[in-house]
Amino acid sequence: MGIVRVTDIDHEKGECHGGTLRRSIIYILLFFVSIVSPHVVMAQDYPTKPVTLLVPFGPGGDSDLSGRVLSSVAVDYLGQPLIIQLKPGDRELSAPTR
């Protein structure tokens, strides 16, 4: 076996081995850009408006109480108030349709 150089030309395929190195470098750069770019997007302030939670049950039930507990804690994490809207309806179908 001899020494393989990056600039060796593969006469059978007519390609230069340096092309695969260049392609690998491009893939590595794209990988690092894809890792860094979500952090730039996540740095934005979100949400900017109050968040509404639709509860498809009537007042006084477990879902109502859970939503109210969640709303008291969510302000610390979201930075916006969490508004609970109770939407009881026919077999709990009114909340998803709004």
C-alpha cells in the first residue's frame, strides 16, 4: 500500500479526492450553523401577549382547579398572565372548535 494524497486523481471516475474533503468541510460548517442558529431564534421575547388556556369543562372540577394552579405558576415562567377560559359544551366539543 502506498501513501494516499488528497490531491490524487481517481482516473477511473475522473474525480479529484480533494472534492470529498471540500464537501466534508461544507457539511461540518452547515452542522455548526444549524446548532448555533436556534439559539439566536430562541433569544426573542415570547410570548408578548397574555396566553389563553381553554378548559372544556365547567367550573369547580379538577380541570378548572388544575388550570388555576397552572396559571398562578405560569406567570413566573412566561412573563405574561395565563388566562383561564372555561368553555363547557356538548360533550366537551366547544373548546376545540374555538
